[in-house]
Amino acid sequence: MDPRRLARFPYLRDASGFLRDRGITLSDLLREDAYGRARFRGFERVLLALEKGDKAPLEEPPLHADVEVLTEVLAYPVARMLVSAIADPYLIRRYALTEAVWGQMRLSIEDASFIVSLAGELGLDLRPGEGGFRLHFTDFLRHTSTMREKDWKLINQPLEDGYVRLPRERVLRVLRNAIQRKIESELPLPVNDDVLEAFRRDAQHVKALLANRKERFKAEELGKVSITRFPPCMYNLLASIQNHENVPHTGRFAIVTFLHHIGLSNEEIFKVFGDVPDFAVDVTRYQIEHITGTTSATEYSTPECATMKSYGICPGPDALCLTIRHPLSYYRKKPRWLSSAAATSRPLAGPP
Ligand code: SF4
């Protein structure tokens, strides 16, 4: 394969062989001055992902000389090690998303046979078809499950012998999801002390930006309400959303109703979800508007504790929980509770 392709798609299998053939060891990559540029490019990749996410500009460096190609191929394992040294789920998702968006842009100038072969490496049964491609319906379903817009529903696709007919740009969008899934599923890598030491300064820098970003995000989006008054269940749900972990539908429902009833506007609630990489914008907005009664006849109530327990999203009561039966009562009572004698003699066990 043309090494310049490996520089542009460094997650291809051949990239490992390319590096093996050059006899570059991990220790060389971590320490040798000759690879300083590759280490910087890897660091830059992670910074761009963190700061810009799917809006990160695609900067194609020149790939004329061997050393330029090698630098780009090496920058990818460097970025993966750095992300792994930090091992933050939010950073991992954002990094995987950014690489995937870049992959989609780069694929836009590739020919059909390369697109099919890359899809094959990602485990997709994709074939060239009349005026576009044909993708097996199981792969279509697997890689479009986060895309809830109507035009991505299987029922709305032209199907032929178990294959979905897709134009080129829609295939690239599916491949973006497949690249993201692959990268995300491989991180964090196990990293040894040498790697941690080599990336100590860069990791500290990224961690500080990450903490700052999360802090800013919390302060901006929830400025009107006090997180310290949240019951453990809602605190956990919010933390999971902000860490980009999977939150079950029941959890999303509960947190939306809770935030609504403590006074956040739809737009403010939307922003709480809005920083999740690749989230379904339309669906989230629709759900919030539906749950809060903006576009439906019902303004849904926050589930009471018994229901939260039956959903499996009550993390276990703290001392204040034992005196209430509803998460909203917790929010209302917490300031009084904190200043009462009961609070000083029976410290709260749960967060925050
Ligand atoms: S007892 Fe109620 S308020 Fe407390 S954590 Fe469980 S569901 Fe939330």
C-alpha cells in the first residue's frame, strides 16, 4: 500500500507492518530526538480533539519525503498512548470522534476500491453498487444505531437482497461511525511506567485543559442551580452524561424532568446533553420538549424514589434520602438539612 495512505489512515493494519519494517522500538519513539516531531504531532492531535472535537480542522501536512510520512504514521500511536495515559472516557470519545471525522474527510477523495477495502478492515460488508455502494443491512444497523433521524432508519432505505443501497457520501458517514467505534473500543491501551513518564508533561497539560473544560461546562450550563443540592441519583446521572458514559433511557428521562422542575429552561437542559460527541441533536431536542410538556400535552413529573429504585438508577440512599421519598424533596430540603443539627451528627454519605 502507498505509505502516504498509511499516514492518512494510520489505523489501517498495514501501518503496524510499516513501522515494524523500519525497526522503530517503543523506547526510540519515546526518547529519541529523531522522533520529537512525531511526538509533537501526536500531542497536537490530542489537543485539537479536546479543544475542537468534530469541528477540528483537517490540517494535511506535506507527505513528500519519507520522513514526513513516517512522522504522520507515528503521530497516531503517540496520540493513542497519550490518551491512554490520561484514560478519561470523555477524552477517549472526543479523540475517537475527531479521528473519525478526519477519516471521513480524507475518504472523500479516495476511490471506491480503497473505500471498500477500508470498510472490510473495519468488518463491514460493503460492495460497490450502481451509482454508489451496497452495505449489508446488519452492518448498516450496527453503525447507524446512534443516528435517529428518519432518513437513517432502515425502513427508509432501498434494500436489495439484504443490502442497503447507499450513495457515496452516506457510506462515508457510516464509515466515520465505524472508525470511531474501532478507535474507541481499543482505548485506553495498557501503558507502562516508561510511557507514563515519557508523556508526564504532555498528560499534565491535557489533564489541566480537560479539567478546565469540564469545570467551565458545569459552571456555564448549570449556573442557575446548585449542584451541591443534587441527590446522589441525579448527581450520578449528570456526571455520567458529562463523562460521556452511557445513560439508560430511564436515566435521561429522570434527569430531564429533574432539571426542568428545578428551573432550567429547555435550552439549558439541551446544553447539558449538547456536549456529548455525536449525540442525536434532533432526537434530544424532541425528547426534552416532549418530556417538559412544550410539545406534548403532558409535563412529566420526576420519578419518585421507589420508581428510581425499580429502574436501577438509585445509587443507594444517603442520610438525607432516608427522610424523603422524592428526589425533588431532597433538592428542596438539602440547605436546611446541612444547617441542621441532624446534618452535623449524621454526615451525608453520598456525593456531592
Ligand atoms: S433515595 Fe431517592 S433521592 Fe436518594 S438517591 Fe435514591 S432515588 Fe435519589
